[in-house]
Amino acid sequence: MVTTETEIEQMTRALEAGADEYVMKPFTEALTDKLRLLGLLS
């Protein structure tokens, strides 16, 4: 899930509802890190 919501409560609700990941804007570096963890970037 990519969002502008930065509140911990929103993140918790999204993850409990089934989101696999939660990335907040600005997300350029965070998204790159997540893709590396998944092995999709080297």
C-alpha cells in the first residue's frame, strides 16, 4: 500500500486488513529498499 497517511493507526489498520506492505510518501527511497528486500532490484 502506498499512501500519504503517516499515522501509525492508519498503518496498523491497513496491515490488519491484509496489506502486505505500507509505504508512506515521499516513498522513493523506501520503495527502492522494499524492492531490494524482495529481490526485485540489485
